[in-house]
Amino acid sequence: MSTQLWFVVLYFVVVTAIGLAASRLAKSSDDFLVAGRGMGVLVASAAIAGEWIGGTSTIGTAEGGYLYGISAAWFSVANAIGTVVLAFTLARLYRRSSSFTVTGFMEEYLGSQVRVVSSIVLTFVMIAVGSVQVVAGSALVNSLTGLAPRVGMVITGVVLLAYTLAGGLWAIGVTNLVHVFVMYFGVILGLVMIASGSGGMAVLELHLPAEPFFSPWGAGPSKVAAWIVASVLAALVAQAAVQPIMGARDEKTAQRASLLAVLYVAPMGVMTALLGMFARIKYPDIAARMALPTLLTSLPDWAGGVVLAGILAAILSTVAPCILAAGTLLSKDVYQRFLNPEVSEAKLYRVSRLLTLGSGLMALVWAMYSTVILDQIYFAYTLRATIAVLLLFGVFWKRANRRGAVWALVASSVAAAGWEIAKYAGGHYPWGIHPMYVAMALTVAIMLITGSTTTTERAPAGR
């Protein structure tokens, strides 16, 4: 077994041991899902950041850097902006709520029907985001072992599920603190060594055209603008990031943890986009998804092992909260809320873990049919952004119509899916319009029309 693979295996063993140790704190469904609402700033911030600094912001953004250049960094930068907005708008409200989920919180403003539909959509989103991490992990396994991609996905999925189920949100928060340190150390080391070994940053300008590689809009102005809007709005209702906020010790801790998470998120995408650009120069004929793993295996064994451990840390930091988020939505918003309201605490704990396992298995199956990582993630973000707009209407506009919210969510989800299917069939979006704009326009229009026909102002439920 290579030195690099030994580093990765050793790292996984260490963080799994840490996760298992932290699992002793999870003795009930409250502990498993929201850490008993006792997380401090450091642990909560690491868990929040895990939503944004996983395989997408490393392998996925490097893939984007390989294809489009520096504009791929918008993924992390826009997510950081969205987290700032979250900190100053909804973070305290989320923590003040007794809910475990974004959709449970939405019910207080928009009713139970919205909770049902949005729970289904957000579960779909969380599984989609989790599947991206499995794809990223399989690229790592493939680069180290030469195994077929789907074999790598199975190995990655099984490994990640084992640690996700160990201890819920407590285990995620504690291990993510380790992940943040390791991933930054590894990625910074890799960028420094590759840049110095290639002749410095100037070599990028010598070998890559200014357009699209050095333009902030290199992936296309419409596409980048949609990325930014989607990322900012998605941050407001990202269950995997909101769940640690709900698990924070108090409202002030929730807000501070959100702001601290921004410092973890923003720089990562810039560094990995640059690594993708170096890979474009050194390996112009490889699959874009393999840009970062291939580039890092070219380092000396010890350095490559450290950097690859950092990438594994990023993947682990995201897949765990995403899969847990999907399990939480299913257990709290579907099973307990509508199927078995009188469920005992012990049974709810078992069901939560079982549904988390099922969510992870669905993510694994989905991963086997994924295409471009950033394209898939932004389809999920389009759906999540729609839910964010509905939530903002519900919280800040007293005339928001609950039935209109249901219709807006269904219509925008169907339209976004239709746009993606049309792109798959024809190679481009209808009329060149990104699905983000279609979903947003439908949502706003339906909410304004239905709200304007409401004869009385709506008082938020439970307020």
C-alpha cells in the first residue's frame, strides 16, 4: 500500500475513533439530532461550516477551476456571503424556535402543508448534496487505488456511513473541528508546493488564456450570477448548517458560530480553484473531476499523503451533516409529525438512526449516476433557494398566503426539474435561461398574486 494511501487510512481511523468517543454524548434523539442544544461556538461553527467545505469546495471547485478558471471559487465565496446573511437575519430566530428542522420552523409561519412539501424537497436536496460528497470521495479512492469509480463510491459510502451513524450532531461537531485544521493545513501545503514546483503563480498566466480562466465571470455571467443568488439564498435554509444553529447553547452562540464559520468557508474555494488551474496546465487531457486527486498524487509521497488526508477531511466534514440532515427531516417532519405523533423517545431515536442510514444509502445510489459536481450541486441549490424565498415571505410579510406557498414550491420545483431535463436532452437550457431565474420568478409571482388577494393579514402560527 502506498504512503499516501496509508496517510488516508490512518486519518480515517483517527477521526472515526474521535467520532465514536463523542458518540457517548448522544443518548437520546435530542442529543443525536441537535446535540441536546448544548453546542458551544467552536463546535457549532465547525458543524455549520461542514455544509460548505466538503468535496464540493475541494474536488468540485477544482473541477470547476479546471474547466472555467477562477470563477469556480464563487461557490465558497457566495456560500460565505450567504452565511453572513444567515447570521444577521434568521440565526437567532432558528435557535429561539423549538423546531429541529428548517421546515418545522416554516410551519410556524406558513402552515403544515408547506412543511410537508418543503420537507420532501429539502430531503431530496440533502441526499443530492450528500451524493456529491460520495462522488468526490470515490475520485480520491480511484486516484489512490485504481479501482473502478463505482467500487470507489461503494467504499466511500460505506466508510462515511459508519462514522455518520456513530453519534449524530455531537460527533459531527467534534470531528469537524479536526477536519477544518487538517483540510486547511493540507490544501495550503499542496498549493505552496505545486505553485513553487511549477514556477510560481505567474505560470498560470503564461499557459492559460485570460478568458475564461482569469475572469470572475468565466463560467458565463448568467451562470455565475445564478450561482451567487442560489448560494446566498440556499444558506438561509440549509438544513445541515441550520441544524447546528438549532443545537447551539443559546441565540448569541448561534449567531457567533455562524459568523466564525464564514472564516472557514471563504478561502477554501479560491485555493482549490487555483489548484484546478494548475492541473489544467500539467494534465490537460484528464477528466476534469480527477483534476485535484491527480495533481496531488504527483507530490512527494509524504506531502501527497498529508494533502489527500486534508481532502478526505473536507469530504467527511460535509457528508455527515448532510446525511444526518436528511434523516432528521424524515424522522421529525414526516414520521413524528404526521405518521406517529405519539412515538416514544426510545423509538424515535432508533427511527432517526434508521432513516439516516436509509438517506445515506440513497445518496450512494444517486452518486453512481452523477455528472458534473458543481452542476448537480447548483440544481439542488435552486430548489433550496425557492424554499428560502418562501421562508422570507413567511417571516417578513404578514400577507403571505399559505396555500400560495404550497403552489409556489410545487410549481418552481417542477419547472426547475423540467429545465434540467431539457438541458440533459438538448445540451442547453431552454432559451439559455438558467433554472434559478425560472424558479425564483415563479415563486415571487405566485406569492405576490396570492398574497394580494388575501383579505386579512395572516398571524404566524405558534407566535
